[in-house]
Amino acid sequence: MQMCSHQQVVGMNRSHTAQVQCRSTTNRVGVAKALPSCSRRALWLGGLGGLVLPSFLTLDAQASESAAPGIAETLIHYSPARDKTPAIRAGIIRPETSYSFDVPARWKEARLSNNVNGNFCMPSCGEPWTEAIFEEGSGKETIKIALLAVPLNKLTNKKLPSIQDLGTPETLITKIGPYITGNYYEADEDTLKEIKVKTGADGLQYWQYEIFSPHAVVGSGPYSLCSTTAKGEVLFLFICTASEKLWNKQQGTLRAVLDSFVA
């Protein structure tokens, strides 16, 4: 992939390498998203409805199309602008080393209210806040990416802990499960289908979960993937959720998006 400012355009399909011309501009709040001006070869996706912030971007980029079974979306690489979120402006998340991830180009970024993005409590938020949401669709047929930040002092008294300091993947999920499902997490009702432990190129350990939660709120499941790691003062929860219908069609895309997350 080729880095272009805050964006990478990653075209994934089954055939050959192609040139893709993209246009870009930066909107009022510093969101940068790449949208190919050519026709998209993508399956439709569903996501949570609601207020969305139109996104535009102007840059020229190349998209390499290669065999990628299960992925039928053009992905862009997203990283926030230096003044994008309250946590970045407050210095809780350092802008020079802030998070990034891939997202389907056709998805919209949701506008977050002050009580959701932590603007009302920075820099001393005692509860989790949301850094970003990308989504598509409406009603029960939803598919969504959400990045949540949990203050680490809610989970441990240790200063600047690693995720390994928080216990094991099995014990941590009992504490963060409700943030993933949007409701509650009960081992006898919610199915923890898989746990993976990975070490990223940044040296951080990432714990990945796959959960089936029949009681998840609309827009938060019932199928959920989560990649979590600790960095600085924050435990990041990068959550991908889908309805059953869209999970069956798009889980390959969601798994690729999950693996792209870097805190």
C-alpha cells in the first residue's frame, strides 16, 4: 500500500492491478477519507443509521487489486487529523502516534455528540468514550466499526500498564464484554467463539475476540469482532459488528479491517 497523507487506498478484488483516480478534500472537522471517483466493485454493506458527516478527500492514489477471497470492498487507510478528537486535543492520545485502521471507502463516518466523544470530560474522563464510528445501512441490517477508549485507571492501579498487566484474555473479556455488545456480557448466554493473541509491528500485544451475542443492541451485533490493546493511559477497543445477514456476506471484509487496526 502507498501512504498518501492520512490515507491509503487499498482496492481488493480478484483480478489485476489497476489505476484508480481519487479526489479528496478535508472537511470542516479534519476528517480525511478517500473516495475513488471511478466505479466501485463492491458488495453493498449495511450499518447503523443516524446522523452522518459527509466525507470528501482529494488525492491521487493507486489501488492494487489482488486476489482476496471474501473481500469485495475498496478499503482506505484512516488516521485522525492532529486536532480531530477531544482526546487528541487534550493530549490523552498523542497525535504523532495516534491510531489508524482500514475502512470500506463507501462507509460514512458518524457525527459524535459531546457526551459520546468525551468532549465534556477531557482530560479526566472516568468513563469510556468513542473516538470514531464508521457505518453503513439502517435498522436491523447494520454493519459498523467503532473505536472505543477505556481509561486504564478503571481496570488497574498500575501506571501505564501493558495489556498483559490486565490479566488474561479470558478474564479481560468479562470486564470489556458489555462495551462490545452494547448491552451486557454473560458467559452462559454470549458465545465467545475465538480468542487470538497477536504482537503487532509496533511491539504492542493485541487480543482479538469473536463473540456471538444474541442480546446485543441494534448496531452492535449479534456478531462482533474486537481487537484490544493498551497504550498510554487508554485501553483501545476496536469493534466490528454486523447483523447475521451481513456477517454471512461480509465477515471477510470485517476480519481484514480488524487486522488493520494499529493503536
